[in-house]
Amino acid sequence: MQELSLYQLFTEKLNNSKIPYAVTGSVASIIYGEPHMTHDIDIVIELKVENAQDFINSFPIQEFYSPPIEILKTEILRPNLDKPEPNCQR
């Protein structure tokens, strides 16, 4: 199954770099019992400034696209307006 090897390509790299992630979308639905293939893989990662370079190193530019490290760090530090901080009043 080509989708499985593609899935493993990403998850093994994330596991090795100890970056937390969640598989979502159709691959997750297969695991939970509802087969539905869309021929893509949806993975949400929890990227922090301290592991951004590990992410870059795990997915080398010669094989994968990733924004430059400066952009990753800027986006990681950007406030998330959809999720209020604890004890934050809107």
C-alpha cells in the first residue's frame, strides 16, 4: 500500500525527532474503522521553537519543502487567536 509507506516516511521522521503529532483525515478514519481514501495524508504537528531545527534537519530541503527556520520560529511564536490562553478574557 503506497499510502502506508508515505505515512511511515513522515511519522518515522517525526518519531525519531520526538516531535508530537496527530494523524487526521482519511488515514485516521481508516485506523478507526471507516475506510475512506483521499490519497493524501493529514498530519498536525506540535512544533516548538526549541525543536524547529530538529524538524528542518528531519526533512532536508533536497527532499522536502519547508519554510526557512526564521519563518517557522515566527509562526510558532505567533499568538493563536482561536484558542485563548488559560485565564484569558476576551
